[in-house]
Amino acid sequence: EIMGNSNDPITGNPNHVMYMGDSGSDGNREWEYGLINIAVFLSQAMAESISFDACDEFHWETNTDDANNAESGEYYAISNSCGQDSQNYQDFRCMAEESHMECPVDRNMVIQATTSQVYPNAPPPLECRPRTTTDAFTGFWDMINGKEQVFFPYENSFGRTDVEGCCFWGRGALHTKGICNIGKLNYYLGAKAAEDGRPSRYPNVDFCSFPEATCAGSGSREMRWVTSMFEWTERIQNYDDGKDWNYLQKLKDFVDGGMIDFDFLDGVSAIVNRGCHLPPCDGAAANVNGGIGAGATIHLQEERLNNFKTVLEALERPGEKALIRAASKYINDYKDIINSQILLSQTPQGQLYPSYRYSLPDFLDALVVIAEEGVGGRRFYLG
């Protein structure tokens, strides 16, 4: 409800409402569009965070320094905090017209991630800290020995050998990352919105000075979802390449086409992971905007697709069970009218009273049974 109320958007901007279908449309597929939008969101969140039970991004990229890779075992660059997959998060810039929303990079900031992978010899949480004369470079985490080695500078895939200013790793269900996306959290949801007199869900939270608030703040249980839903509405749901790929239209085409064209899902995975639906993105380069969109591969692409199928099955693919529950909810929403005008009994003297043998909850329970399971090979038709 926080991100789905079109009459009162959380940021005051109607573009920041989670799409649940168009309530003003006569189309009978609108609820399906909304359901699939949720399913796609959850499938991406599963790949980014849920499957690993991680609010913070964690070390996943190994052996990134070609000159100093492990002969056996796995090395994790400590500088993965700055970015993984050949990216540098503190250089993820907004478009020129939105540059005022970016977080400034504070090279003296010291933060450690709240969550990380938990298994024997697992690498430590991501962290950022300034360089010093005695801490001029970062090394790697040795999985075999289960400890950090700082014999020599060890590069992450972007070439970083430090963690100075590298405080903008992914957080929340979608692992929102970078100075632009985290800056937008602050601009629309956090302290900056409140400072400017605009609606703010978290007026006392400065996501730029403390980006770890999403995972460690007092309201983090809600925040890890709301920040990701906000990013979804801002960056994915409103995605339009200006040519022939518009997210909402592709979503509707996908549903109308029977949900068999999985190119749509791969396109969404690419937008989440790379910033455009068909990477490498136009104008992207390894040395531009921290390398965002420069790579052609999609991290965990197959898993994201399989996740969608899992979510769709769990949400009961738009069909019989979903219809039953939609009908049940609709009827329950009008329980006062039904109780006062339909489920009434009458005394011999003509006085009406609420029936105590025929109640709405009992009716709905029976409807679910007869519509879902049926009796004697017969089921109640709900569409």
C-alpha cells in the first residue's frame, strides 16, 4: 500500500507508484498486469538478495586480478566494495538534468556492511574507509586460509586497489547501488526531500551520509522493501528507450501473449543489472559512468528467469485460483452491504435480523472449496 496508492504517492510523484494495473480501465486483464509486475519484481529481488538472505551486497566476484590470481582456491578483492562486474559504483552518475540528486562522495566515510555471506571462511562484509600512509592499498580475502592477505595491491574487476569513498554498494531487496540511485532515495524518500519541504517517508534519514540506513537503520525492515520498490518504479517501471522498448507496454504484451516470450524477462534483467534492455548500452564504456552498461553479460541471468517461473507458480498463475481469490476479496470488500442487505433472516413478524446460520466467512470458505476443488466433479464457475 505504501508504494501502490495512486491517489497519494509516497513521494508526491505519480510516477513513483508500484503498477498494479489500471483501476480506471475497462480491460479485464488489468489485475493480471499488476500481478505479473509484482512477480517480475520479486524474481529480480530473489536473484539480488532474497536467495542469499542479504540486505547488503556481498563479495561474489573472485580472482579479478589477472597478475595475482590464485593458482588454487578463490581470492576476493577487498576492493569489491567499490564495485563488482567491472563497475565502479561511486561513478554511477545521474543524467545531467538529475545530477543535483546525486550523493557527494565523502572519501573519509567509514562504513561496514551489516550483512554478508555466512559459511566457513566466507569473505568479510563490504566496507569503505579512507587510505592512510599505513593502509595505502587493499589486498584480497583468501578462501583457503579464511583471512585477508595484504602482501600487495590486489585489483577488483574495475582495477581498484582501495576502498576510499566506496560506500555505495547495493542494499535492500534490489541492492540499490551507486551515487545516483542512492542519491535519489535521499532526494525523494529521505532527508533531502524533507529539507526541501517535499513529502518524505524517512525525513530523518540521510541516505547519502549514511547509506547503510537501508540495512541498519531503525526502520530497515520496511526500508529494504520500500527503497527497492521505489527504484523499481523509478528505473524499471518507467523505462523507455525512446525507440520500441517500453517496460509497461512490454509487460502487457507479455501477458497478452500468454507469457511465453521470455525475451521480455531477459530485457528486464538487463535493465536491473546493466541499465538498458539490450546491453552493452548505447554510449556506455568501461571508463564512462563507472562502467555501467558497458558489459554484455547479465549476472545470474538464468537464475532470474527461473525465479520468475517459481514466483509465478507461487502466486498461482493468473487463472482459476487467482480468480477465486480475487472474487473472494471483492465480495469481502463489500461485506457491510452483503451483511445488511443479503445475509438477513426474518422473524414470523417480519423483523429482519442478521442470519447466524449463514455468515459471509462461511460462504467464502465454501466458495473457495467448491470453486478450487469441486464436489462430485463439479466446480463453481468464476470465469
